[in-house]
Amino acid sequence: MACCNWFFWRTDLNSKTDAAHRSGCPINLTVEVVGDKWSLIIVRDMMFGNRRHFRDLLTHSQEKIASNILADRLRRLVTEGIISKTDDPSHKQKAIYSLTEKGIELVPVFAMIGAWGSKWLPVSEELSIRARLLEEGGPPLWEEFMDDLRVAHLGKRPRPGAAGPGVRERLQAAYEEVLARNGPAAC
């Protein structure tokens, strides 16, 4: 009976479940796309650190990703439509990676992961300041951040009335202020 149910479940034409996925659960599907440590770190570094080249992602991540893993995760993120890859006009052998709309809309997820980690894990003040500010700013700040990312990564026009530093710049300034006050974070 179980085999029959499995067969009919897999052949159901109305099912949204693709054979490449374990289930149609939205949490499972999201974890399959961005649930590994390195994919999240790469997207984080693109969002918060504005790292858009392979070399920047490789050398400026505190977690020290290996080049082969970085190359694999970048390929997977491009395939999944989280980021895009274009040739760098300034250098034939370089590529520029950009967040897509699908990747930009992960901002609330990152805000909530950061808030949870800040509440329950032994974070440092300087490395958690961005998470705290995103949590305090809530959805209005997340929307502003996503608009800033759309300008930087998708070439969209800035929203009317947008003046002064963007959210990423304000988050970076807060990080630098804490760093200056406390000294460098221990990795």
C-alpha cells in the first residue's frame, strides 16, 4: 500500500512537488535552496558587505570559505536565481555577482535569523549591532534596505525623497562605531 501511495503521490499531475525536492513544504524547500551555512554567508556578505566579486567574497569573509566551496555555492545560488552573474566590463576574467529580487527578499529572513541569534547565542556586540538595528527598525527598515539593494544590485531608481546614507551604510557606520569603542572582534 505504501508503494502505491508513493507512486500516486509522485505521479500526481497537480502536485507542485518537483522530483528533485524532498517535499512541497515551504520550509524544506527554502532550506534546500539556502539552508547550508556557506550559501547564507555568501548572501550575507553580498547584502551587508557589498561584496560582488569572487576574490572579495573569498578573502573578506571572517569564516574563511574555501575557494572550491565558494565556486560551488556561487554556481548553486545562480542556478536557484538568488544571485546573478555578469561579466565585469573592467576585467575580462572577472565576474560581478548581484542579488536578484529573489535574493533581496531574503532581508526579512536575515533580520529574523540575526534577532534570534542575538537573543539566544553568545554574540559579540560589534558583530550583532546590525542585527539589533534591523530588529529595532522592523519591516519599514527592511523595506528601505531592500529598496537600497534594488538600486545597487538591480539598477533600479532610488525611491523619491531618498537622501543621505542608505541602510547598509548606516549599519556599517554603527558596526564601525562599536568596533572603535570596543576594539576588534575576536574570531
